[in-house]
Amino acid sequence: MSDLLEADDEAAALERLHELGCTDGLPVVIPTPERVARMVLAVGHDAEVVLGEMGPLNGVCTVEKLAVAAVMAGCLPDHMPIVVAAALAIMDPAFDLAEMQGTTHATAPLIIVNGPARTMCGVASGYGALGPGHRANASIGRAIRLAMVNVGGARPGTSDMALLGHGGKFGQCLAEDEEHSPFLPLHVSRGFGMSDSVVTVIGTEPPQSVAHTAGSDVAESSNRLLDTIAGSLAAPGTNNAWLGGGQAVVVITPDHAGELASAGHDRSSIATAIAARAQTRDGRPAFGSADDVIVVAAGGAGLYSYVFPTWCAGGHRNRAVSREVAVGQACAIPGA
């Protein structure tokens, strides 16, 4: 069991957690034993079950410790299956968590949710999905960050060496908009079944908008869009251009997705086209293959799609990792 702190009231408890460096700088929900027990019950495993280790300090992540982070982040018990899957993904060696936490680069986990868990857990996929106003998105992303702080031990200036950081380090989580996408879902392209619930997590920079207005010639216009996306990912100064060999995420919003589909593109051909076009000024490719370009359909309608460059370092080049979400495990909540 985790060690317990004592305080006269919740206000004092909050100040104590801030003093100990256990928060992300914002107020948190106090993880009382009762609240943590409700969250643990939603996982369907005992509190002491070990899920893995989180670097850089290789802290042991148990169900209970992850539940503590979820309570502090403001999660509902319904959110826990996604939190667990995302935690398992970042602890996969391919994610290079310890190295990513210690880098001076501004990188943070981007959590992409597919399948029935999107609606079961209320993860938004449309307007402002990565911004304020969506409880599940904000809480799930924040839970992973708080676990990275308190289990992984990553604190600014000591073991989290990001030179400046960015807002996405508080949490980045969104669902793919499968209902309005003209493409097969991301998780299907990564080998899962249509009815599976899956999270895909990758360490990224903050999103960079890519502006594009459609022209009357669909083929010419779609090629121009692909050129613009590729150029943004291979721009001087990005690690994708500088180091190469990594991955990146492209979030295509509905207007742009419709245009590309009208030109005959699917998810695979979009990734292939971007990988072929993304070259540095000296002609070196930014990506080793089309598999390194992760295409996601999400966001609101309008002129902008988004690219997420990545760190491209670590022993595995900070690869994207997908994990199935174990939905339907939650049982009755005490006192509900």
C-alpha cells in the first residue's frame, strides 16, 4: 500500500502536495483512501498489481499508484481503462519513457483513443479536442502526467530537463473521429479489429497548424495540401528534419480529410505521399517509411490541419505504442 499523508483538511492537504512537488502546479483532487479505492475497483485488479516501471527513476507503477494519479487529475472511474492502457503504452520499452522524460526537448505523450471506449469514456474528437472544456480528455491526459511525475520521478529542472516545455505537458488526449472520417480507423491500420478499443501513444511536440484552402481542381489541390503537410514536418529546426528516423503525427480535420478522400486517397496513401515529400533542403528524407507517419482524423471543420513533430531520439526513436483498452471490467462502486 502507498504511504499516507495526514492533514487537518483538504486545503491543507493540497498545500502539502504542492510543497512535496507531487502536483503539476495546478490544484488537484485530494487522493483520499476512499476515492482511490473507488478508482482501483474500476480497474478490475487488486491495488498491489504491478503494471510496470516508469523512468527516469524507475518507480514501480501499481494499480493503486495509477489510481492515485487518476483521482488527483479529476478522472471518473469510467476513465480508468484508458488511463491503464495509456500507462502500459508509455512503459513499453519502445516508447523510451526514461530518455524522453530527461531530454531537453519539449515532448509529451499524445494519447489517441479509438474504438468503443471513445464514447464509453466520453473522449472528445471534434472542436477543441486538445483544448479546455472536455473533462475526459483533460483528466486522462493529466493522470498520465501526474503518474510520470510521482511514479516516474520527472520534475522540472532535476529529472525533467525540457528547456521550456509546453502546455501539452499537462496532458494531451483526444479520440479519433471515426464517425465522420472517410478512412478506416487508426487502430485498424495498426492491426486491431474494428470493435477493439485501443490507445496509441507517442511523444510529440505541441501541434503546429497547417493552413490550406481547397481549390477547384481536386487533384492539384490535394497534392498542394500534402506538400504543405510534408513541408511542415521537414521544416528546418524540427527533429524530424534534423535527426530523421523518427515518427510524427498528422491530424487531418474534416474538410481536408474529405478533400483527400475525393482525390482517391486513403490513410495508407496519405502517409505514403507525406513520407515521400518530407525531405530536408539537401534532399534527405525525414522518415524511413510511410509507417512513420501516423495519420489521425479529428478536429473541427475549417482551414487547418495539424502536425505533431517528435523527438526522434532514444534507443527506439520514441516509437508510437498501441495498447488495447480492457473495457467492461468495472464492477459496482461502493456507496453508488
